[in-house]
Amino acid sequence: MKQKFKRVFQCQSCGYISLKWLGKCPDCGEWNSFVEDKIESEGFKKRFAEAAKPVAINSVEIIVSERLSTGIGEFDRVLGGGVVKGSLILIGGDPGIGKSTLLLQATDNIAKKYGKVLYVSGEESLLQIKLRAERLQISSENIFLLSETLVERILECAEEQTPIAVVVDSIQTVYTEEAISAPGSVSQIRESATKFMNFAKSKGVPVFLIGHVTKEGAIAGPRVLEHLVDTVLYFEGDRGYAYRILRSVKNRFGPANEIGVFEMTGMGLTEVENPSLIFLSEHATASGSAITATVEGTRAILTEIQALVAPSNFGMPRRNFIGVDYQRVNLLVAVLEKRGRLNLAGADIFVNVVGGLKITEPSSDLAIISAIISSFRDTPLPEGLVVFGEVGLSGEVRAISQTELRLKEASRIGMKRAIIPKSNLERLKEKFNLKINGVRSINELTEILGI
Ligand code: TYD
Ligand code: MG
């Protein structure tokens, strides 16, 4: 007789299924990520109810989905202008970064404005949530707490209560009876999330799923969840800093890569409306510091990049880069050695983005290079200087997008001078209250800076 369940091994990072245990996942390359799991055999899989029929594109009606405001401006902006009804939103981040705090604050605002919100916690007791709520001065009568981990019972309760929104804290602690593996495993997470999605879509109620990021930097079963949900937000930041960045990685209802900046205070998270000022607030004109303008979503932000180049005491020089892409900086160091004729081979190099921001844009290349040269020569860059541009392997400075947006922010903050790619300068249409230099190569950059 055919078995209902099949024993398999599943990668906890990407969901890849193998019949044997493997040391390394052939799909995502993760080591040691396979655990034993059981899945339903093919023959027993449920068939989908009815087949859909093709529809002419012009006959599809446009329904503008209604949005709910979370009452937190930065949060709404990252969501693309509020929470879309019936959407499934995943909020990931390291433990202790402030996910529960943010959601509890949003819950309070939604409850006050629209009505009942169900906050399900499988992590904390009702007392712990109440204590946090006291601290945050949360007073809405419309917040209903539920301490439960079985998905079927959560949904039963949600249907009975008919809330305006549901928060599940966290997706790793809940489990469904339909999957047989342990809570937190890929198949449990996927099955549970699918159930919440069906609920959200059929009832038009937005569901927030909180997910912990594992130490490798991905939500357990991230790919499985990322393509399932409508919106993926990551809460980033160093726990040592008070600043937190909420970033949309995927959004079916708004721009991706939009960020919201928060500060963790004794009274919960407060919005930071002018992030450039924060990231530059302690900026000192010492050698090794450069200011760049990065575009995050629809907004330009000025940040400081610091570099420290020191002679190495060991045979193997140390390279430590925080907040920037490791491979990218290594590449820039190689370009500096070969094209800029800087002897960096025997030097320890450290690069850090101030304030815990993570920069993914190649537009910061020129600022990273400027910071490294400045530290190497032990000469500070001119005060009020902002630098941006992509750098190629032959040391050429390449054009980047949204130059105007960056320059506008720089002049608003009171910068005096900008060094940008020459080709961007030639295409510039607006006038700015800044002295702007265009450079074609890193050698032109050092000439202009005189270092
Ligand atoms: P929390 O929201 O519990 O994090 P997560 O749900 O992402 O695990 O936040 C935990 C941290 O935030 C904790 O270290 C204490 C701090 N915190 C404050 O600094 N101020 C506050 O008002 C609150 C509620 C928490
Ligand atoms: Mg929490």
C-alpha cells in the first residue's frame, strides 16, 4: 500500500527537498541545513477545487484596495502608503530588535482608529505583553490578546472576533495540525503562512507575520515565505545603536527598498523624520571619513562612511567591513592598488557605515574609495563635501541614477560641495546651491582633492 507520508530531508534555509541527508544544499549552498521531515506523498495531495478560466485583460476591473493607516508615518510609507486590506505582511529581524514593540504600537493606533485588532502571541505571556503595553502607554480597548500557537485555533478565534487586523508573533512559534514536523521547520512555516494567507485573502483582513532571522541572516525558510507573502519588511539595525531601519524588500503594493527610520527610546519606537541629520550628527572632519548620499526607496539619505587603514602587524592583513558589501569593498581595494597605485597589500583596512545603516548601492563606491585614500594619506577630506558615484574595475567613475535627488538632499542639509560622476554632471538639468565637480576616474578624484 502507498504510504501517506514520505520521509524526506529538507533544507531549513531554502526549502529544498532531498531523499537523502546532504551536508551542503545544492540549491542555496547552505551547509548543514538539512533536517528530517515528513511530507504528504504525491498521490495523496489534495486536488485544487476548480480550474480557472482565462480572462481578457481589458475586462479585468480595477479595484483600488483600501488602505489602513498604522498611525506611524514611517511605517505607512514603507508599506507604500498604509496597510492594504487582505494583505499578508512579513516582518523579519533579529531577536530583540523591536518587532513586537513596533507592531504593538501600530496595533494600538489601528485599534483606536478602526476597531478590533487581534494580537496573537506564541512567544510571550499575556502578562509580558501587558507590561510592555504599559510601558508604551497603550490604552486602546480594542486590542485583544491571544496566547495560542495552533493555527487552526487562532483562525477560529479570528473568524469569531472579526478583527480589522491580525498580528501573529511569531510565525516560528505557531504550528498547524496539517503538517507533521516540529514548529519552526520549513514545512510548518509554509503551511501555517498559507493558512494565514487564505484567511487574509478571503476575509479582506490584513495579517502581519513576525519572523525571526536566524544567525545566517535569513528568516527560517525565507524563500518559501518571501514569495508567498505580499510584503516583506526587514527590521535592521545594530542593537548597540538606538536607530532602527525598517526596509521593504518586496512589496506588491508599493515601491521596494523603501526605508523608514526609527529610534528606540524608553517609550518605544519614535519616528525619525530627518535621517540625514541623525547619521551625520556626530560627524567629525577627521581623516578617513567621507559623506555620501544613498537613495533608499524614494528618499535620499546622507551618511558617513569611515575607513581606517593601518599597517598590519600580522602576515595576513585584516579586512573588516561593516554596513557595506564585503566583496564590493575588496574589489574597490584591488582597484585602488592597481589603478590608484596605493600600496594597501600590507595594511589592515576597516570600513564602517556610521549609525548601523546598511548600504547596498554601488553609488557609495566613490565615497568608500575617498575614505580609504583619506585614511591612507592621513588627510581629512574638505568639510561639507559629499561624494557619490560607481567605480569600475579600470578605475573609471560611472554614472548613477537619481543624481538630482541626492544633490537636493545634500544642499538641504547644508553641504557645500559635491564630487559626482562627470557624465552625471553633464546631464544635470537643475541648478543647486553647491559647488559641483565631475570626475571620470579615481585619479581625477585624487587630483581634485589634492591627496
Ligand atoms: P522587542 O520588540 O521585544 O523585540 P523583538 O520582538 O524584535 O524581539 O524589543 C526588545 C528590545 O527593545 C528590548 O531589548 C528592550 C527594548 N525596548 C526599549 O528600549 N524601549 C521600549 O519602550 C520597549 C518596549 C523595548
Ligand atoms: Mg518579540
